[in-house]
Amino acid sequence: MTSDTVMEYIGVDVSKARLDVAIESTGQTWAVANDEVGIASLIVRLSKLNLGRIVVEATGGQERLLVAELWQAGLPVALVNPRWVRDFARATRRLAKTDKLDAQLLAHFGLKTEPALTQLPSEAERTLEAFVTRRRQIIDMLTAEKNRLGTVPPAARDRLTEHIGWLEREAADLLAEIEALIHKVPALEDKGHLLRTTPGVGPVLTATLLSELPELGRLDRRQIASLVGLAPFNCDSGKKRGHRHVAGSVADHRPDFRRARPGLGRRRPQPDRHARLLHRRGCHRAPGGADLLVRGH
């Protein structure tokens, strides 16, 4: 069979300097530089194949240029969670690990699981994500500096206090820029307005959801709750009915949901009733924030 009739599944293992590429059907592997020239040559070569999936593992940002260029070229790229691939490797007893073997594993993972194709965010969504990430970093630094206030020597207290003030102003400025960006983009503003109609959801949680959950509005309430890691999963076997548990979050949104929960509880009595229903069904610890998504908001 030729490449015109065989659906090819490609795995690309990403490192800082190099991309290791594998074709699932033939086992062929090669490497190119992880830069614009190397990626351009890879696209030319892959464009000649009848592609099913090009599977790339998320690697903390080193894959962004590759995924963006593949997507711009109209190739079927799927960016996947590294944990899914590791679990798949253990299940198929592929325990050895090299860059070449990882590329072959990704290609096989693509063939067997058909991961969803990646949709790149718009320029506004990428900017929003950068602002939200930077604000979270500022808040983490602010928390650390405030924790040092109780132990800092008097000689350094003024400098620490000054730095805390700067961090607080920076966090406020970033939040103002985030809200201005959301209001400027109609699609973000519409989603943001809908989110803010839920009691307990403020500007920070709204921005977090808009930047890190682009699937909002495209998935139903059960799918989105499962994606965030708030849906209680069954744990039953035979006559045993185990406790329900949450797992599988694409990002740790649960702290943001927990901060929103007190406002939800003050303004609406239904969460207590919802918690009792979850308890009756076996979920004895309803996760903070399940009220916001599982109930369909």
C-alpha cells in the first residue's frame, strides 16, 4: 500500500533543541531542529502523507512553535497530556524511554486513541492567558512576601513592605488590563457576562475560566465538569458501591472554585441540597466548585 491509501499517524517528541519524529506504520524515525527552519522542512515532508494525526506531547511551552506552524499549515495536529501517554505506555508495557522511542509511542498512541485535534486560541485568547498566568505568578510572590513579614529582620522590613506594595499594585493593574481585554473582544465578553451571572463568580475566576477553558460553550455540563476535574466518577465493582471521586483535571482550577464557593453559599441555598444529593449517590465529599459547573451553569 502507498502513502496515498494508508492513513499515517505521526509522533513528535519535543525537546528544546530537537524534534524526534516517527511514522507509526513503518517505524521510520528522523530528527529535525526545533526552530523555524527545521519545522518548515518537517511540514514539507509530512504534507506529502495521508495524515490521520500528528501527536505532540505538551512539554511546558517548547512545543508551541511546532503546534502553531502545523496548525497554520492545515495539518491534523493533536496536543496531548503527557500523563495520558505515560499511562498508555505502562498499559502496553512500553517501559523503555528514549527520544526516538517516545516519538514512536506517541504515533502508536495516536493510532489507538484518535485524540481530539487541537484548535489554537486566537491572539486575544493567547494574550488573556499570558495576563492571567502572570497575575497568578504575582499573587504567589505576594503570598510568599507576606509570609516573610513575621520573620524578617527590622533592617529589611521597609524594603519588604515596599515590595509587597509594588506587587499589590501590579496585581491590580493586571486585573484591570484583563477586564479591559475581555470587554474589548465580543466573544470573550459574551462568555464572561454569562459566567458572572452565577453567584460567587467574580472577575478573577471569570478570567481564569476564559483563558484556561476555551471548551466552555462547546461541551455540555457533564463533559466540562469532567474536563475540569469536578465530576464525581463511579468506583463500583460487583455488589460493591464505592465512594465517588474526582480526578483528571486538565488544569488545577479547583482552588479558584473554592474561593468562589463562599459567595455562592451566601447568595443561594441550593448548594446544601446539591451536596446532600451527591452524598446520597455516593460522593461524600462534593468538590468545591462542582456547584458552578456540574449544575449546568
